[in-house]
Amino acid sequence: MSTIAENISTLAERIRSAAQAVQRDPASVGLLAVSKTKPASDLREAYEAGLRDFGENYLQEALGKQAELSDLPLIWHFIGPIQSNKTRAIAEHFAWVHSVDRLKIAQRLSEQRPPELPPLNICIQVNVSGEASKSGCSPEDLPALAQAISALPNLKLRGLMAIPEPTDDRDEQNASFAAVSTLQAQLGLPLDTLSMGMSHDLEAAIAQGATWVRIGTALFGARNYGQP
């Protein structure tokens, strides 16, 4: 068994154990393979080991992989910061966008989504830790943004995404993810998605309701940012 397949098996067991610890169905937690900086051959290997959902941060890199892997029925998620000049390509080539944090971007995605495609699945990125370096709307601005996005055609608002400040303290992890879950519940909208948790904190995220955990390092190994 390849290393990637072994890693997927290990991650599946971590997800199963974390879900069962809080009486959740493990099938309610999706594994989103964060494949930025990784070659298409690694994604093909992960597909052969059972994965279908892949998250990319960099548009040009993602488009190249999509072309190279066009023979596979992959589901593409955009999870990186979004510039206005990138919205058309994102609207045309992805099924999910996890990183919407302002209305202008959502409006452009809605306008540019091809009519023959199903609505684009949207998560609002919320900056739950208040870090100046992080993307995401503030918790205070979230209700108005969620209401506005939920009214846009060609988009389907699914839930929230967050990248809390990294910590090894399980109580702090739980508190950050619980805050995201609470924010979503307070919106009063029919949402079903919480995209939160990564390699180091997926157990806490699942305990607080994550439905997607975004895993890169624990799946593909350390990233090589020297690659184009």
C-alpha cells in the first residue's frame, strides 16, 4: 500500500474515532484533501485510494491539475483567498468555494456561474480568532453577509469555514470551533456545513460539529513551496 493510501487509512480511523467519541456518524464528516503544491500524480493516487474531494488554494495551479486529471470525476473545492479578477475562473471550474468573506466576491461568483452548472456551494470564511493576518469576515458582520449571500441566484450557501489561530491546547481548540458552530446556529438559516479542522486539530473540530476537515500535511506530507 502506498504512503498516501496508508495516510488516508490512518486519517479515516482518526475521523471515525473522533466522531464516535461524540456520538456522531463518521460518515457525516468529509475528508477534503488539501492538495496545494502537490503534483497531479499525488491526487491521482489519492483518488485511487478512495478520495473524491480536493481543495486548492492557488487558481492557476488548480486549473493545471484539473486539465491533467480531467479523466477522473473529482470534486474541486476552492479554499484560498479570492481576488476579484479570479472569480470567473473559480465560478466556472469549482463545485465548492470555502473562502468567501465579502459580498462583492459572492456577487461576482453568482453572476459568473455558468447557467448549465448547478449552484455553486458556498461557505463564508469567518475570522473567529480576530487575527489581522487572516482572511474572513468578522463575527459581527457575518449575519448581514449570510443573509445577502443566501439571496443570490446561482449560489447555495452551505455554511461556514474557519481557520482558528493554531494551538496545541485542546481546550482552546474546542473553544474556537465551538464559537464557529454557535455563530452558524445563530444565523437561523438552513445550513449543513462546517468546514473546520486540519491535520493537527481535526479531533476537536469534529467534536464541535465539523462536516469537512481540510487535510494536507497528514495526507500528502510536508508541502514543497519551491515547486511552481
